[in-house]
Amino acid sequence: MIALGRELARRGHDVTLQTWTRWREHVETEGMAFAPAPEYPVFPTQQRPLSPYEAVERATRDTVPLVVSVAPDAVVADILTLAPALAAELEGVPAATLIPHVDPRVPAGAAPYSSGARLPRTAVGSVLWRGADPLMRRGLALGRRELNATRERLGLPALDHVHGGISRRLCLVGTFPQLEYPRAWPATTHVVGPLLWEPPSRDVALPPGDGPLVLVAPSTSQDAEHRLLRGSLEGLAAMDVRVLATWNRRDPDPPLEIPDNAHVVEWLSYARTMPTCDLVVCHGGHGTVVRALASGCAVVAVPAAGDMNENAARIDWAGVGVRLPRRMVGARGLALAVGRAQARPKLLDRARELRTWAEVNDGASRAADRVETL
């Protein structure tokens, strides 16, 4: 969202970005006005939580005054942030959806989104996955009923289609088209490429030598025990590689054992570091994956939660990396995965093809073009 807002502001538009207060300084530095987003405890929490749709209804009512005061020509809402889109609809403002990862509306015959299974290789596989369609339809129908109940309480008409949180006027999919399965896309959905932005950060020293550089980039929200980081340091210690790793400002306890071929820092800039790397080992968060591919790095993905399983499946399907099941996280598993990636030079070649595509297809610029058209 910051990448898109920055590009729109650069073009001379007045942009207001509503998000949590922790991002205020960055939003304002990039030339946008900041508006604080509602921050409610939502299920599951230890406190008295709001259910997700209770939070949507409350946040929508709290967001309407912002829409009224800004009087925007368009609103762009994150796929998981329904309140701005609903507030825009209440005020008659065109609304777009930004999906900041691969599109969760998978084509017919594909495995359910985030299951970790990749696109079937055969017609038999597609038939088998179609057996899960009734279950998926029931889930989508339940979501439609819950959303429509929320819309009714807000005074909005019911929707007769599923995926009602995705705009039918404009949907921006912020990922590489090479990570999307072939399908017949809706006319208003556009895969624009990844929208890349990161907070400013200082440079870090690289490990000495001239061997292949492997970046270990764990999730900032998963793996509290640093299993991926510890396993990578141990497993790659005897390999002919240089290892640069970060613990992402979450102090490891007990302390890390750092081998001679590794340099470990608390934080680093992916944008400045990844172009010097050959391989990125990560949990498979979409932001890390697309930054690695935009830098021409192959990826070893060890999915932990959320959409990471889906991202790992797309990495495998697109031929840009290797996925390692979470149960195999450890020195031996990670050494085998990195060794496999190194033994398949086509993975790096394919990643560099995606880098070339990104160099001439800026996701934020392509998305801004569509927003201007809206």
C-alpha cells in the first residue's frame, strides 16, 4: 500500500493512507497524508475479542467520517481490510481491492488455496481436487452469508456472488504473473507485479570470500524459537557458501552458534542485500519471496503458517526454488534443500528471468495506472 501510495503521490495526486500508527512516519516521509486506522482486538485474543465481522462493522462506521472528510475520487482497500471499501460504498465512492500476494481465487481443478499442494500435473489430479469443490463452495457460501449480514446491518444491499470482499470494479493482484496459475481472468482483475517497499535501513557487512552468498531471511512473525535460523547456520556451516542471516530484532534465546562462514545481524535491507545473493532461505512470506525473485535469487521456502504454504507451492510450480516441509526444518534438511537448489542451475536462471521482467514492469506504476483509470 505504501508503494502504491508513494507512486500516486509522485504523480501529483493527493493521497491519504489509513493504517496503524506505527507506520505514520514512513507514510508521511513518502509524501502522503496519514490517517490512523482502527485497532481492535479481534478473535483470537485473550481479551474480550470482536468476531471478524463485528470488527468489520465497527471499523466501517468509524471509517465513514474519514471518507466524508477526504472526499476521495477512489478508495483502494486491502483484501483483508473490508471497512474502507464498505465505507466507500456507503458514500458512493468507487472502490478497488489490492491483493498483496497471489490471488486466492484458484482456478477450477486446483488444490484449495493455502493447502500447500501445487497445480495438478495431470487430468486425473484435477479430477481428484474437484472432489473438494463442494466443501469449498460451502465455505464460500458461509462467508457470503456472514458478509451479507454485515452489509444489511450497515444498510447495504446483499450480494449474490462469493468473494464479495474483492471489488468487481478493479482488483489489483500484487504478485508476479509467473506465480499465477493459468486461468480465465475477470476483465477487471489485473496482475500488476509485486508492489515493493521497505523501511530505510543501514548497510551491513557481507561475509568475506567469493563463494555463493546465501541469505537466511526468517519471518518477522513466525518461528519464535528461530528453528529456521539455527538449522540454517548449522546445516550450511560445512558447505562451500557464505551465509548472511538476520534475526529480525527478535533476540535468540539461547544465543546463536555462528560458524566461520556466516555473518548474523539484527536487521538488514532486502532491497540492497538480495541483489548480491544467489539464494534466499525463508519461511515463504510473499513479500520476502517476491523481493528475492525481483533481485534474481532462487528461493528455499520453509512454510510456517498462513499463505506461506501456497507461496511455497507456487515457487515449486514456477521453477524458481525448492520447498522444504516444516517437519524437516533442521540442519540436515536445510543443507539438503540448499544443496538441491545449487544443483539445479535452471532455478537461478528462471529467477533471473523474473528479475528481468520486474525491471521493465514496475508493480506500483502499473497499479497506479489502473487506479487513475478508475
